Amino acid sequence: MNATQYVLTARNIMATHLVTFAPDTSIFEAIRVLIRRQISGAPVVGASGLLLGVLSEHDCLRVLSSDTFYAGEQEEAGFVRDFMTAPRLTIASDLDIYAISHHFLNNSVRRLPVVEAGRLVGQVSRRDVLRGIDQISRKRLPRKVYPDYRQPAQPSVPRSPQLHPRV
């Protein structure tokens, strides 16, 4: 297959070694994991690998507005299942990078879970798409460069007249 015809898919760019949470994980433990791993969110999966939701930093901020946060025992403030959001958008592993990019441009999400038969198989982040763009750009055939019509033309330097000896 010609390199210019090859289109990356979610399978090619997705992360497969993911931090995931169980729904019964303490919300405070989940927050500590997000901080320690320096990630902005993670999928929530059931025992059988089914995607149940996503826990993001945004979801975790709701801990402060919950009544249980101010109750005596903060470790009892809740579980991941109490704060996660349902996965409103998932993608298939064969979805191409152009469609994935379209999803990111039209939805305010940072990550897209990749599912097959309801089971989480990976995740594509915005950064994964950027890596894919970089990979595509490195494989492209060089194109002839034309002057940029938006830039003023460089003034041409007049050549000095050639002196020809008289015969």
C-alpha cells in the first residue's frame, strides 16, 4: 500500500495500558491516582471489562460540593460510581484519525474510550491524535514549495550589468 494512501485508525494510535478505576474505588483514592499519574481522567470499568463510565478531574471537583465531604469521615465521601459520568461518546477501533479529530473538535472531551462489544480495549486522547498527525506528516511525500501568496514578494535585487569587452 502506498504510504500516502495509508490512513491511521484508533487501533494505530490508541493507548492500551490504561489507568482504570473500579466503580467501588474511593473517590479520594481515585483523586490521588489522577494526581500521582498526572492524568486528567480515566475510564471506569466493571469486573468483566465493560465500560461503565469515565472519571475526570471535572467530575472530581464535584466532591467539594457534596454534603458528604463535610461529614465527619471524609473517606466516606463516596465512590467513583457516585461521581463518574456515563460514557456519552465512544469510538470503534477501526475509526479513522480524521473522524476522531472531528469528534474532538465538536465535543468537549479530552479522551475517547475505544470499545469493542462494550468492552474497553483502549483510549484515544487529543495528544494521541497529535502524535498521529506528526506520524502522517513524516510519511508524506515532499511537495514542491510555491511562494506564499499571502506574503509580499521579496524585492528582487537588481543584477549589476554585465560588462562585455568591446571587440
